[in-house]
Amino acid sequence: MKRMLAGALVALSLAAPAFAAQTLVPAKSQIGFAFKQMGVGVDGNFKTFAAQVAFDPAKPEATQATFTVDLASIDVGGPDGNAEAKKKAWFDVATHPKATFTAKSVKALGGGKFEARGPLTIKGTSRDVVAQFTAKPVGNDLQLDGGFPLKRLQYKLGDGAWADTETVADDVQVKFRFTLAGKPGQ
């Protein structure tokens, strides 16, 4: 019985596609965002994030990817804004320290462009997003550049007095560059 079970496990492992996860290179990667506050453009970023990725541009449908952002690492350009963004009305990092995105599907759009779909969870709220990105080799790495729009109020970012979209716009553009070392299957 043990031999049959071992044989079945070996057969299953050989039949399943073998994708080795690539390694995110933090020093060559970034997650940023842009929005308007009182009509003036503001850019920010998150300094700490992680990813588990297996992405092959030749087989995008086999992609496995999860990204996690440390929300306390937010930088909107100054200590006062950074402290405010961590409070309950915004990211509430004491209760919800992380944001996550998991790619549920990835497809090629042609010309080195791709589209990833999946849930983005911020502050306990999950919504499906569609991120478009490009993939290009850079030396031995693979560089993914892209972004997606989101509505901050759908995630309860800016509760109470901050819900006024005349003060802080509802539209936020998220932009990213992920540099991955290694190749799937290696």
C-alpha cells in the first residue's frame, strides 16, 4: 500500500507543471501611487513589500503570484502625512498591517503586455482589480512594469471627514515595478 501511495505521489508530481518561484529583488522594485489632494498631485510609495511569484511570459496562464505590502512603510513625502496615513481613518495599520494581491488569472495581451486579475485586500475589504503590465528581460532578471486604478473609498481609505473627495480625490493610480531574479522552472 505504501509503495502504491508513493508511486501515485511521484506520478502526480511529474504530471504537475514545475514552477520554481522567482525571487523579488527589493532594491530594483517599487510600489507607488498617485492621487490629488485639494487639486494638487501627490505621489507616494511603500518601502516594504514581498512577493511569491512564478511567472513565465511564454505561459502567463500558469502564473502563480501573491504580493504583500507592509502598510506601515507608507511614504507620502513627510512625517505628518505618513503618521496620518497610518491612522484608523486611513490604513488603520494597527488593525490591518498588510495589503495583499493574489493573481487569479494572467493573460497575454500581445506585444509584451499582460493583464493580471485578482483580489486586492486593503483594510479588510477585498475587491477584484485588473492590473496591466509589461514584462522584459533586464540582464538575468525579468522586469514587470505596470499599474491599475482604484477608488480609495471602496476600501474605506479616508473615513469620516476624509471621505470628502474635494479634499482628497477618490481616484488613486497604483504603479509598480517588480524585478524578479530567476526563471520559472529552474
